[in-house]
Amino acid sequence: QLHHDAAFLRKLTDLKTRLSDTSIEHASPLEKTTGEARNFFRSSNARLRVVSERIDTVTPPRALHSELLSLLRDNARLRVQANDFAEGLLAEAFESIDRSSR
């Protein structure tokens, strides 16, 4: 059982790291500029979908592990929603700037 727990924890840590890597904190200086931020959010969402797919392939050895995977899955889903919201705000800001510059 300890071997299964250790293997599960390694997978969990890898998934958590992959989720963390999708954060804007890890964006390059160029990706943090206004023009590239939308692309960053889209790329982040694509990576989040891959992480979600990986989460779905992990077989939890215990009920507690299922709950941990569920929390990671929720985390990924909420990050996608936050990215979509931020991208929408940027789109509105860009449209407003375009309208005011005409």
C-alpha cells in the first residue's frame, strides 16, 4: 500500500506543478504585455485541458485520493473560467480603446 501511496503522491505532485505552471505568474514578460496576454490565456487553457485529461487517467487507490483528484480537477476548471473571464475583460478593454481612438 505504501508503494501505491508514494506513486499516487508523485502523480499528484506532477499534476499540481503542471497546474501551477499555467499561472500568469509564469508568463514571460512578453506574454504579460497587453497584446500577448490574450494569447497567454488561450495557451494556458489548452495546457489546463491537457492537465484535466491527465487527471482523468489517474486511478485513485483510495477514496481520499479520489477527493484529491476531484480538487485538482475543480482547480483546473476554475482556472479555465478565470482565464476566460480575464480574456473577456481584455477584449472589452481593447474594443473600448479602439472605439475611443476613432
